[in-house]
Amino acid sequence: MAREQDDILRRGIGMTSQRTRERLIQRLYEEGISNAKVLEVIRRTPRHLFVDEALAHRAYEDTALPIGNNQTISQPYMVARMSELLLEAGPLDKVMEIGTGSGYQTAVLSQLVERVFSVERIKVLQDRAKERLVELNLRNVVFRWGDGWEGWPALAPYNGIIVTAVATDVPQALLDQLAPGGRLVIPVGSGEVQQLMLIIREEQGFSRRVLGAVRFVPLLNGPLA
Ligand code: SAH
């Protein structure tokens, strides 16, 4: 890692004690996150830089937190779990993310895969996320302001797609944009009834695995300035 990047990633340590951060990693491990690379990336990614300063002291709790515009930064366990599911069958080069939000999941992914293509419908959130990733010198990410229901067809196909908001149905466009063997991790449902799903494009058709109940904000329609 470049020294400059290393310095920035370490900068948070004074703010929120290293012990608090270690406790989070320990907790994720105890809750079943077993991918060592995922745990290591979460350990070194300064989550407090992705929330409002007033909430920075809670950044290493295993909980979702508000980021404005009625949205939340995902719970670290969920970020870890979804990343682990994406990577379960081996390394990935092209990954599309729907729902950039704070950019935290984006930052984690960008350290685990070759390239990230991240789509967000709310312009102000996207702009802030972009700035944070530049500041952290995470350069292998490109952003699109648009509607995640449509994915990002121009750059398809993707080896992995991760959706960080709950969809009422699996968007057809996302299935269409999966490469052969590609993996889609997506919460499906509405309100209180939501399931995390892993969908894989097989030689013929798709396989689906239901991974349990989750809680996400909804995948809405259309971009918002
Ligand atoms: N992974 C993000 C989670 C943000 S919450 C984080 O950890 O910060 C979900 C995000 O999905 C919100 O930013 C919301 O604006 C976005 N979103 C909702 N519907 C969308 C859509 N149709 N297209 C793109 N982004 C969408």
C-alpha cells in the first residue's frame, strides 16, 4: 500500500480507539464472518469518515446509522456478510454496486476486487461518497448517478453485483448484466419481510439461495437531484 494511503487510513486511530475497532472485528468473527481478507479490510477502513462528525463516536458499533436524505450507512456485519458472499467462489474483477450511499461498502469492496462500478440515485450522497474515496486514495471505483433498477448496461457484464437497498422483486436488468458464473447479492421483499438472496448465473438459467432475514431501506425509482 502507498504510504500516503496508509497514513490516511491510519488517521482515524486517534479519534476512535483502536480497541473499539478491534472489538468490532472480534464481534464480526464471532457472528460467523470467516473471510480473513474481508475482516482485514474492515479493520483498516475508517468507518467514522463515512458518517457525520456528530456520529463518529458510534462508527464502530455494529449498527446502521443515518447519513441524511432518509438513508443509512449499512451495518458492518451486513457489509462483511455481503462481501463474503460475493467472494465465496474466488476473486472477482468487475463488481457493480447499487446504492452507493455513504460509500462505505464501496470502499470495502474496492479493496477486495479489481474494479467497482457504483450506482446511486441521490446526487448529494454520491458526491460526498466520491470525495471520501478520493481522500482515501481508493481509485478503482467509477460512479454513476442513475437508477439502480436499470443497472449500468453500457459496462456490463459484471462478475458480481451487490444491491444495498431492498427490492420488491429482483430487477431483470441486473440478472441480464451478470456474466456467466456471476453472482448477485440482493435483499428482496418489503417492509418487515426481507430476505437476503444470492443468485448465480449458471450455464443454464439461475440458481438462488435464500440466506435469511435482513433489514434494508427500499430500492426506489429514478434518479434524484
Ligand atoms: N451501502 C450503503 C448503503 C446506503 S442505503 C452505505 O453503507 O452507505 C441504500 C442506498 O441505496 C441509498 O443511498 C439510496 O439512495 C440508494 N438507492 C435506493 N434506490 C436506488 C436506486 N433505484 N438506484 C440507485 N440507488 C438507490
